[in-house]
Amino acid sequence: MIVSGGSEETKGGLVLLFGSTHDALAGEAVILEGGCWCDIVERPPGTADGLCGLAVEVDAGDEAGITGLLQNAGIAFETYRRDGQDGA
């Protein structure tokens, strides 16, 4: 499945949170292989301390496609919107 990426002006906005560094890096690989833009970032302040310190930021417009990619790969994650609204 190839999912189109957003333009430079719309990149980001949705942060994916993972339970381990392994899951975060595996998630990044799946997203990139699926043809989407993503970036490794620090876990946003105020999110669950029990989650990995690494997170993956993606285009909010690609949420549905990326969710499918990660679910098909069996990678558990939570979402966090940069506007502060939890998407989980």
C-alpha cells in the first residue's frame, strides 16, 4: 500500500507513541516503506511516562493509511496530536 505524503507546509501534526524503542523504529521503517513521510522525534511532554522516549511524527492527513500500515504489521501505538488533543 502506498500512501501519499503531505506538502512541506502540512508535514507533521500527528505524533505516534510506542511502548518501546524497538516498536518506534519498526514503525518508522513500516511507514517509510509504505511511502509516507515521517520523522523520529522526542515523546511530547505530558504524555504517558511509561511509553518510549522516541516517537514518530507523521502527516495528520495520512493518519488512516499509516494506521492501517502499522496495524497490518502488528505494531501497537497511540496517537497524540500536536494541538494537544489525544487521538487514542
